[in-house]
Amino acid sequence: MAIASLPAGEAISAGDAVFVSSSGFLFKAAADTKDKASVAGLAIDGGSTGSLLRVNLDSLYTSTNTYTPAKELYLSVLTSGSYSDYATVEAELASTTYDGVFLTQIGTAVTSNKINIEISVPRFIVNPTSVLLLETSAGLTIDAILQEDGSTIKTEDAT
């Protein structure tokens, strides 16, 4: 079991996924940039800015949340420091206007409240609802085009 102690750069709660900034402070991990998505571990302690916090880097973590055993857990797209199963993260991404985010596996739920921390390198994934259509695009079926005002333009089948 590896545990590191670092100062908090913001208010952090026990259980938050955190990354270490270039200045050596802990911040809640976020999926919007590779640096923020480079999770160091899960905060064991909570505290305010400047507090010295312990971080579980690679072992079992007992959570106050409830998870489905054997589900892999990934960094949330919408909530910094949070994580959930892939289906939830995918739905979060689809509900945003982000072109893509960095997907980081936090670990696997081994019981309803224990997580085996197995952090992966962040991988960029593209928003499944955001498509750049080119003249050379093939294999896509576009039923409608969503406009900024929320209305749609129906397209015709060109085949």
C-alpha cells in the first residue's frame, strides 16, 4: 500500500480523486485536460486549502458511496473529484458540449463499498454526440442537424 501526504490546493473531501499540480499541491481531478485527469489517487482525508492530506495511491479504499462489485470506475466528466461506472461517464459526456474529454480509470469496485485502486493513464475520447461531417465522411447516417437554438433540420437519405 502506497500513501503520499501532500498539501491541498483547494478544499478536498475524503474519497475525492485528486491530481498533483506542477507546484506540488493536490486538486480535485477533472476530465477536461490531461494534467487534471492524471489522477494520483483517492484522498484518505478531507481538508481545506493548505491542509496536509493523505492520498491512497494503489490499494483498497473503503468508500462511503455504494458501487456495483466488479464495475470499473472512471473519472466523472461533470463533477471534479468524482467517479462512477463507464455508462454514467459516457452519459455525462453525451450531455455536454465538450468535443471530448480524458477518460481515466480509477479502479474496480470489489465490494459495494471497497475500490481496488488501479489508475490508468488518461485517454482522450471523443463526444459521441459531436460529429464533424466532411465531404469524404463515410459510414455515417445523419438523420437531423441540431441547431444552436435547439431546433433540428431533418436530412434526407442520400442513398
